[in-house]
Amino acid sequence: QKEVEQNSGPLSVPEGAIASLNCTYSDRGSQSFFWYRQYSGKSPELIMSIYSNGDKEDGRFTAQLNKASQYVSLLIRDSQPSDSATYLCAVMSRDDKIIFGKGTRLHILP
Amino acid sequence: NAGVTQTPKFQVLKTGQSMTLQCAQDMNHNSMYWYRQDPGMGLRLIYYSASEGTTDKGEVPNGYNVSRLNKREFSLRLESAAPSQTSVYFCASTQVEGVNGYTFGSGTRLTVV
């Protein structure tokens, strides 16, 4: 059973600090990795994708991938109250199936 | 620039009633998906369509049927609704799975009483 694990939270971070969200996955052959943001009562929205080891930066967001450790993370710099949401990690396994984690609730403290 | 459009947004059904959830995308995407999201369970795949004319079961297909009407439209049917099908349903689409992320519709909140 392929799995994607996330800490459910809530993760509380002061405004202006760095929020660090983590995700581990079980299928070592996984190819593609995605982060979605979901506000309460809304649908998931793609914010980052990463395919190779290392860091990928987009504005205040940085995705980090370490395939050897089967670990993917999302860093949010200069956290804002509008970043308060649930963040879903999604992983494409070697059999081309996308598996979603259950999400981490992030709360930015004003 | 509509993206993925789902109808209806809210629905209350009585046990045993049937209904169809509609989904349409205007991005010329090949693949379309139906998910349900329940508290503590995350997103679970019900059915998907990798391309026009094909459909496949996902993780939780029991009690549902789907139709890929054309490249744009992918509907989900509940033939005999049960309280266990109370959930939020999301339709999603992508051009190439695993390369592009998903675009989700706004969701349908379904309550079965």
C-alpha cells in the first residue's frame, strides 16, 4: 500500500516567520511531487511541483525534494495570515497513480 | 476563464434517491477525475478517465458510476444514495498526469439523509 504521510497539525507559526511543512512517501520509485493549498470550504489549488532532487523556489515558496530519504517539504517565507490553510502533499508513484496525503493545517499567528 | 466547472454546489438527497454530478473543463485536458473528501480521510479517488472514451476505478468506486461524455465532460452518478456517501465531491483535470498538476472544480457538498 503506497502511502503519503503528513503531520495533520495544526502547525502554528508567527507572522513573518518561516513555515516548514513536511511530507514522506513510501514508494521509492515516485516520479513527481506536488503541493496544494486548500482554504477551508474551498477546493485544492496547485502551488508547487517538483521533479528532481534539490530546491525549487517560486516567490515566497520553496519546495525541497530528497528522493534518497523519500522526503519532500514546502517552506513558506515571510508567512502571512493569508497563508493559513491546509497544505496537501501529492506524489505520483511509479505506476502513474497520484496519491494525496491527508494534509497539514497551517495557522499563521498575527 | 472557467477552468473546471461542477454542478450543483450543494445537494441534499434522501436515502435511495439517485443523482448525477456534472463536471466540465474548458482547458482541453485529457484526464479527468472524481474525488471525495471526508474529514480525517483526505482525498480519495473514486473514478478517473485517462482520455476520452476510457474510464477506470479508483480507490473507492462502490456505489458510483461515471460517464466520459466527451473530452470536456465527466459525470458521476449515484444510483441509490446512502448516508455513507455524504461528502464533498471534487472533479479535477490535467493535461498529462504526473507532469502537470491537477485543476480542481469548486466542489459539490452532498448530504444524504
